[in-house]
Amino acid sequence: MSYASSHPIVIIGAGPIGLAAAAQLVVEGQSFLLFEKGPSIAHHIKQWEHVRMFSTWQYNISDAARHLLELTDWIAPANDTVPTGTELIKQYLAPLAALPEIAPSLHFQHEILSISRAGLDKMTNASREVTPFELVIDTPNGRKHILARAVIDASGVLGRPNPAISSGHRVEIEQNLPVRYSIVDAKRDTVVFANQSVAVIGSGHSALNSLLELVSIKEQHPETEIHWILRKSDPVLAYGGEDKDALEGRGALGSRIRQLVERDQIRVHSSFKTRSIESKGKSFDITAQDGRSLHYIDQLIVNAGSRPDFSFLEEVRLDIDPATESSRILAPLIDPNLHSCGTVRPHGEAELRHPDHGLYLVGAKSYGRAPTFLLATGYEQVRSVVAFLVGDEARAKQVKLSLPETGVCNVSLPQSSTSCCS
């Protein structure tokens, strides 16, 4: 790229992957700008900061970040311990963001409104690959235009939760009812859910953690009713590998939920594909496509996953899989409709490349709607991408990824199951 030396690389999102990209660029001696929409780092993590992660610290710190931090008086956490979201921020991300090599390039409350090639719309071919990117950014001091030689979008997906309706429609009634999309926090939310009839929609780890928090509330307030709405045909499909999972915390979560279901602390509604939600005064009814209904629900928690935001990418050329909304080449490796293992083949710059060269969607956003992302995957992604951007194609291709097995492929699942990843 002929403009490589005149403009910085822009990173979008100051979460774990965005900060890992910044650390990698520091190691490579590259100039960059890191823009965060929220008021502080790890804005999305703060929505679940009370939750303990599954992966131990060894999987949660990027090599480049560790290298920079170890040059300071930073005290590394023990590799075999498991952090909460709060601990991830305080013990790792905050010290990383405060490094003098990163902090001056980090800008908060900077929202990306649009990205294009400078002076070119999406249709224009001429000089496209040698034209820098132009970002339109809403800042506390007004709108700005920034030129970049490359863009690494690590903005994540938690800002756009999937709706309650199984067909994917976001109905107006969700905006007018007490619906929340974040994980329940028993310490904070007891006053909201105590002695209420509460429904949780979802089968992933967020939903399971919400169920655990609600059971904690129920122990002190026994009139609390907990309904678990599953699109899956059997809750077994949501328990995961349990004791066969290489990540002890992830396996234990599934086992704990199984025990609570068997003790009737949680009422399960399987194969329940939500068709409508109707207000009934202070409560509401939830109806499935097959006609079944839940009545007199006071609170609804939707932990049904998230989807990426492409709104500010309308004027750049992307290669997106139509189903997963991930990078197209990556889709067969992560699509829960196509595979049943927790193992993801190592992938890097080549799989994340888009038609507009120099533009990369990394981290959870690279996975689109697929729910199987781990931080270690994103760290290897940005290592490979940065290697390519500095001209080291050989190192960019040498992708190594060691992920813990879920153990789920060794579980006896019903014959109808086509997936055990979500």
C-alpha cells in the first residue's frame, strides 16, 4: 500500500481483542488510534462483570500484552486461576490500557458513524486499493474525519442482542415490557426478580448464568418462579460436555443447571419457539409457534445471543456469510449447524480478509452470530493480521491455536441433534 507510512492503523473497540491488537502494534512499532464508543475500556464486559469466566488466565492474556506488561511492575495472575469479568478488567485490561505506549492513542466516547475509502463510494473501483480508509467519527468535541491505512474492527456483538421472537423479528412489545438482555446479577437485581414469575429465553452460557443467579434469588425468596424457554428439543443439548469439558468452569455450569432442573427449581419448556408476546396488564403471555403459552409472566430475560452491527460498514466491501454473518471463509469452521465440536481450526489473516484490503473484522464480530468464540482465538487473529499489515506474510500464515476441548462430542446426544455448540 503506497499510503502505508502516512496514516495510522485504526482499531475499533477497547475490549480485550482491541487492546490486544494495540499491544501487537506497539510490539511491531506501528502507529495506531484506538476508538471506543463507551466511556471506558471493556464497556461490554462491564455488563457481565460479576460472572466468572470459563477459561483460565493462560487463555485470557495475549502474548504481546503479556510482553509489554512484564516490562513494568505488573503482577501477573496465576495461569491456572479463573477470573471474573471484574478481575479481567482490573488485573489485566486496565493496566494494559494505561501503558504509556497505548494510553495516548486511546480515545473514549468516539463512535464510528461510517467507513469508506476516502472520496470513493462502494461502487468505485479506480485506485481503490491504494486509497486510505476514511472514518467519520462522532466525538465529544464534534464530528471528525480520520484517514487510516487499515482498519481492525474489534467492536464485538454484545451491543446488538438477538430478540425474543424465534423467527428473529424484533417486535415493538419488547420495548414496552420489562425485558432485559443482560445476565442477571443476584446482588444487584434481587429487588427486581424476588417473588416474581421470570422467564429466561436462551440456551447458551449467558442464559445458564442468568438461571443460576435467579436460583440464588429464589433461595431467599421461594415464591420466585423460574421458567426456562428453550428452542432446543432437550435441555441436555444445553448442558454441554459437563465433566468431559477441558474447562472445568464451563463443564460445571452445565452440571449445576442439570441438577437444578432435576430438582424442579427451574421449569423447562423445550422446543418452545416464541411466536408472540402479549401484554396482560402488569404481566404478559408468551406464546410458542405450536400454540403453547406461558401466562402471567412478570419479567422476561432474553439471553439468546447477539448479532454484529454492520451499519457503519455500508460503504466498504465485505465478504459476509449469509447465515452466520461471520467472515464467509470462516463460516464453515464455526457454524453450529455444520459441526458438533468445540475445536476451531486455527485461522488468521487469510480467513478474515475482505474485498476491501486492509479491513478486518476480528474477535467476536468475526464470528457473526456464532456463539463459540474464545478470547484466545481473537488474540491469534490480531497477531496474524498485524503481521500481515507490517509485511510479514510468512508469519501471518503461521497460525497456531490451542483451545480447550468442550468434551461435548463425547456426550450421548439425541439422534435429532445437529449441533452441540450453541
